[in-house]
Amino acid sequence: MNAQYAAKRGIVRPAHTMYVATVAALLYGMDFDYVTKMRYNKDKDLVFVSRPDRMWGESEHVYEMHHLEQLVPAPVTAMKDMSAN
């Protein structure tokens, strides 16, 4: 075994393996928290959301809208109970 092959086997190959593992981990951990397509059904009570998968795929998630139809409570004011001082 010559010196070049020993350096390649002892330094370059492990460094390349770590580089490839780091790039794969970074690609896997990328932030895919965005929507590519969003559609309502005919009654507007379901939302179909398409989001990207880890690499090149796309998955569809279904969300119900009934919890968003609740009325917002009126604002409470207590100006009459506050003192002027």
C-alpha cells in the first residue's frame, strides 16, 4: 500500500462519507412547511391542502372548517369603571 492510497483510505473516504451524510441530513431536515395548492369543497366546510413531501413527492391533507365558524366574542370595555386619576 502506497502513501497516496493510505491517505485516500484514511482521510478522503471518511471525509467524503461525512460530507454526504451531512448533505443528506440537511436535505431531510429542510423546512417544507408551505402550501403548494389549497382547494375548498363545494360546501366550503373542508379544505384540501397539498404540501411537499421530504424529497420530490406531494401529499394532500384534509382540514375541517367547522371550528373556524364560531363567532368571535364581543370586546369587553370597562371604561365606565376606570377612574380619571
